[in-house]
Amino acid sequence: MNEIKTPYSPSDVASSVHDDDKWTPDTSKLVASKSGSDSTATNGLLKNAVQGAHATLDRLADGAAPVVQQLGDGVSAVEDALQTKTNQLRGARDALANSVRNTVRRHPLATIAGALTLGLMISRLPRRHHTVR
């Protein structure tokens, strides 16, 4: 049985482009047996394997594209929802700040009395002393 005499490394196989614009290795540098039919058969098997690998990768890429698109659409929807909620929270914060500001302006003495009362209550809270043992 005639076999390939020496193994080859990936650098021994140069690439070439054929008419169908698909990458296939140039197997002309492979050391094969003296029989031309064995070399042709080996080249044919290698070409079929490479073309099969390309077809498989193309199918995988085609199948992944819709999933990637759906993922991108989902991320965009979440981004829009977060932006809307952020704007709502900013509006609520601004409304609360305006309400407090207006209350202080309408009732300045009551506001000062309330602040003093709150301060006194906080100062009377029991303090815990931590002792190191």
C-alpha cells in the first residue's frame, strides 16, 4: 500500500484561492508516493474535507446570525426601558425637591422648629460605647 512518506506541518501547506472564492490548501508540497492515483485521491480527500469544513462553518454562521440579532434587539429594548425609568426617577426627585423647597419658603419658622426638634431627638438617642476586652 502506498502512503504519504513524511508528515507535514501547517506551514508546509500554502493557501490558494480557486474560482469559487473558497479557501483550499495548496497540496503540491506534500510528499506523496510515486503513484499518481494515490496522490490525486489524497488531494481529493483533503479538498473534500476542507470544503466540508467551510460548509459547516457557513451553516453555523448563518444559524448564529438571527440569534445574535435577537440578542442585540433585546439589549436595545432593555437599554430603552432603563433610560425611561431613569428619566422617571429624575422627574420624581426634582418634584420632591421642589415640594420641599416650596414648603420651606411658605413656612420658614415651622421648618426651623422642626429641624431643632429633630436634632434634639437624635441627640437623646442612647449611644452605645464599645469597649475593647
